[in-house]
Amino acid sequence: RNLASTVGATAPPDLRETMFLGPIDDYRHHFAHIPAAAGLYAPNILPDQPVGIDQTLIELYRHFERTAAQLMELLALSLALPESHFADKIDRHFNILGCHHYPALSRAPLPGQLRAGAHTDFGAVTLLAVNDAPGGLEIQMRDQTWHQIHPRPGQLVINLGDMMARWTNDRWRSTLHRVMTPPNDGNYVNVRRQSIAYFLHPNYDTEISCFSSCLLPGETALYPTITAGEHIALKIARSHEHLDTR
């Protein structure tokens, strides 16, 4: 993929290997009348090596699923909404668990090539577990500078995503972030990185439109109404644009 293209930038493809796990529960019948939803609710193809990895991934998904739901309750209260406001918007979600491996590089990256180009996450929130290896996560601050993120052991990184920005009319902004390549010291061997990200994507047909509580008198919504599924489809399509695999 080329994540930089999702925010309109042009860059070489990302230096990343990823395995994605989609919803564990089968919601296909509920969305059978929406053909475009089929791919997002397709059954998972689980690996069987090493032995037990399939059940480990499912268990991990469930833990993240519960934590993400609790986080949404806290965010609802922070927006002066009922604690259960998001409950019926994520009960048939298409949340994604992404296992990201950033391999050691056998040669220098292309000019402008990163492990993950600067981008914002597509969904509502992201829960991220990382190991602190060289060539890591950076976020852009309001003054346009980049800040390295070094979570302590046992800590998760929480990103706000595009849908939360649309819901709150940019009062809560989607976090622009990137994953850097290892230091350019000529030694690219054995410098690898691993992260596990859980992306909360509401039900396919959930409308993503500005909450009235986030509009001051005289203000208008910055974004048109769109469904969660439509929004994700557009972002995924853009992530495959401008790819140059040379």
C-alpha cells in the first residue's frame, strides 16, 4: 500500500508486511442488501502455522474489541453524550486487527520511502501496541513538527481517526502519523519492527455526520454525511493509488 496517497501525497510504496483480521462474528446476512459491504464482512482466512496462532489471533481480537467498546463509552461522555451513544453504531462493526511487520532492510530505501507514509487512520479510533525498535512511530504536532512516540511497556497508543474528526467537526482531529525507516547509517541488517493495531470501524451503514453538540451557533458541518462503509472504501482505494514498485 501507499498510505501517503490517502492524504493526497505522492511517495514510493510503504516498506511493510501486514496480515489483517476482520470481524469474528458473521454479519453478512444483516448487510446482504448492500453488495458493497460483502468484502468488509467476508470470513477470515486464518493461518494455521505456528500451531495455535489462529486461536491466539481470535483471542487478541476479542480483547481489543472489548477495550475499544469501553473507550467509545468514555469518548461519548467526553462529548456530553450518553455513555451508550455509540453502542448501536458498533454492534455490527467491521473492526480490523492489523499485524504489521516492518522487515529489516537489505538496501537503502528510495527517496521519500517510509515504513508507513504520513497518513491519518480511516476509522473512529485506533488502539496500537508497538515494540520500541529503531525507525518508529512519529506524530505531527499543531506546529507541523514531528514528535517521536515511545510508549512504556504495557501502554497502548490511541489515535483518533477520520470518522471521529467528521463526527466532531474537527474539534477532535485525526492524528497525522508516520513510521520512519531505520537510521541511515549504512547498516540495515536485523533492524526490524513489529506493531499490532486495532482499527475501530462502525457498522457499515452508520452515518458519519457532525454531532449537533459540536456545532456552535452559526457554524456549519465541515464534511458531508457519509456512511462508515463508503468512507472506508474511498480511503482504501486511495491507499492503492500512485504505487511505484520499482
